[in-house]
Amino acid sequence: IDRRCKLALKLALATGQRMGEVCGAGVREFDPLRATWTIPGARAKNAQVHDVPLGPYALSLVQEALATTAGETFLFASRPRNRAERGDGEQPLLPGSATKAFARVRDTLEVGPDRATPHDFRRTFATFMQREGVAEPVVARLLNHRSDRAKTVTSKVYMRHEFKDEKRDAMEMWDRHITALAVSNLSNEQAVAALRQR
């Protein structure tokens, strides 16, 4: 698995964000001083600007990518094989490339169901948050789901709290959890099994 795909997959797990949003991440979307990744509305599935708090592990992945795989525009810059593919400039890593890399690793390790994809990281992320008692509106905002706001006139018009502190607290809890898994002496199969139980 190449370094770009590896880092993109790790960042998807570390942030709970969609693979397409991770692979298309722009270098200028990251603010290391605020430990925040701002996904512009033009790139978000729901067309809403989305601030993603970054824990220490996620931030270290961003810094590694900036030092090794980033181009001038994209955090995970694609390297076209020939001039015809290059077009007018730098391109982002394709989400399908990361998904295929994940499938190769999954199949080689013979872990997980055949249908497991990087999108399952989001389910694991949300399930962990639920188990740890994180309020549903906070989880929804971490996943950039806005459906909770459209339920009533009160939530659509009057309730404007963005849960910034709550999002950061939850993300730091997740960051500690996956860091502990990463540095433990668990085998790959045990780590996958532990993630499934969350």
C-alpha cells in the first residue's frame, strides 16, 4: 500500500470523515495552530462548511502528509502515470484508489467481512461516540450530518449552538482511543476485533 493511501486511510479513521473528503483535502484547509480541518461547503456532501477538530494523532498524520505526500494544492496529491492523465495540473488522490488499497490489506490479512470498506470507519467512530455517551447532536455534527436541525421549527430557526467544545472533547477522546490501539501489542486481527466491539 503506498504512503498516500495509507495516510489517507489513517486520517479517515482518525477523523471519522468521508473518504472522498479526505482524499480531496486541500493543503490550505488545515490550520495546525488551531488543530482544525475546515472542509469547504463546495467539497462537503451536504454543502455545509465543516470544522473538524484534530486530536494529536490526526494532526501528526496531517503533518506527515504535508511533509511527504502533499502537492501545492492537495494533501494527497495524485501522481499521474502519463502526460495525457495530467491535464491542467495537480489532482487529488482518488477515493477509489484508497478503497482498493484497503480491500487489498483486508484480504491479505484475512480479517473483516468481505464487504468492509473505509466507510465502515465512520460507523465505528459513531458507535464509539454513542457508547461513550456523546450526545447525538454532537456526533451528527462530527459526521457533518445536518438532519437533526431540520426536525422542528425550533431547531431550524432558533437553536444555533454549534457544539464546538463538545466536538473537540469527543474527538480528543476518540484520538486517545485509537492511539492506544495503535501502540498496543495487539495483533492485526485482535485490533480489528476490538474495533468491531466498539
